[in-house]
Amino acid sequence: MLYKKSLGEKAFDITNAIVLVAASIMFLYPLWFVLISSVSSASAIASGNVTLVPHGFNLEAYERVFRDESIWRAYSNTFLYVGVGTLINLVLTTLGAYPLSRRDLRGRNAIMLFIVFTMFFSGGLIPIYLNVRDLGLFDTRWAILLPGAISAYNLIVMRTFFQSTIPDGLVESAKIEGASDYRILWSIVVPLSMPVLAVMTLFYAVGHWNSWFDAMIYLQDRALYPLQLLLREILVSSQTNDMMGGVGSGDVTAVSETIKYATIVIATLPILVVYPFLQKYFAKGVMLGGVKE
């Protein structure tokens, strides 16, 4: 016999659908507005005619952005920071999480206490800045890659995954066969931990892609700027002079606005294209390592 919903349940379903559709529109419309504004004419944007569909379709803003060398340089820097930074993050987080997951490590609870402590308290921006400067990392790529090499939260998630997923008997049998800890880690633990490694890769990579504050604090050479910091300069400081060649004085403000929208689309497009394929890993990351023996 088919279950028949009551009137209250039907009303709830309808209300829930309306709320979700309205929320989706609220979240998606800003992205849509930026997209249609980036392909609209400067005069249409200046007059406020762009609301739901583009007006005066043209790709002039994209042409100006793509002709600017600083955009391509910032793009290459960002891919470098994402690739190398994520690799460093994964290696160091794995090397930290594995020994902390072993019950025979002396003082592991005290070590974990110190790690958790850093999640709630830190020295502050000025001591960290002085530390980076005194280590000789200031105004180098290493200032972006090394200070945040390990996330305490990600370390705890990976450690918990190792504890709840890797059987102690498997590790002990490998030790009996004469395998070293490094051999056990790279030949046994890592191959069995691909789910958590995939999630950690995603978390770290997205973090590097969206990062701009560290670059703003530690970098002075514009040749080292990541894409997000260059985007901030364009949006906040309106630094679009290099892209305004051939624009009349009366159209500077309007064209500058279209360039800003085009730059936002270019900076956001890669992560928007990749995200639908990786969305399930975000959901998995919430529960990953949540079950402990």
C-alpha cells in the first residue's frame, strides 16, 4: 500500500521547495549579474540597464584583460602556489598524522594538546610577520608556501582517519616482516588512505586558490602576486590603468567597471568548472575521520 502524505506534510514539502528555490536564486544571481555585466557594453552598465540579460553584447573587457601580462603572470603564480603548496601540505600533514595515530608513540597526547592549542590561540600577525622576515622568507614564494604548510584541523582529520581505518594488526605484521615505519607509511598506509588524501588535496588546493592575505602581507614584488591579490587590487583599488589604453576620458569609469567584472569571471571560472566534479568530496570531508575506535 502506497504511503499517502498528510496535508501538513504536503504543505511542508511545498514550503521547503519554495524556500530552497528562493535561496538558490539569491546565491546564484550575483554570479549571473557579474557574468552578464562582463559581456555588456560600458554604457549599459553605467546607465543601470543590466539586470537579467546582457545589453550591448561585446567582449571588449575580456580582450583588454587577456592582453594584460600581469593577469597571465598572476595566473601562473597561482597555479604554482596551488600545485607546489598542496604537495608540501600533503607530505607534511601525512608525516605528522601517521606517527600521532600510533598508540605506541610516547607523549602523543601532549603533542596533540599543543596542536589543538594552536587552533584557538596564536601569537598574532606581527610575531608571525617578524618570524617570516627573520627566516629570510619575506618577498619570496616560500613566504606563501611554508608558513601555512600544515593545517591543524586537517592534521587531526587525517590522524583520526588513520586510527579508525588502518588496522593495528596490519602495521604490526609489516613490522614483524622487517618493514620500517617509512616503508609501512608509503607502501601500506598511503595506498589505503586515498579517500582522505583526496579530501585533503581538495581542501588545501581550494585554500591556496582563494588565498590573498598572506601574499598582501609578505610580498612586495608584483611579479610574485597570485591571481586573487591582483583581483583585489583591481576591485578595491581600481588599478585598471594598464588595461585602459585607447579609452576616451569620458568612458574610463564605465569601461573600468566592465574590466572588473571580466576579471572576476576569469579568476573564478576555473574553480567553478572544477567544483561540480569535486562537490561530493566536500560532503565526504565533513564526516571523514568522524568515527573513532
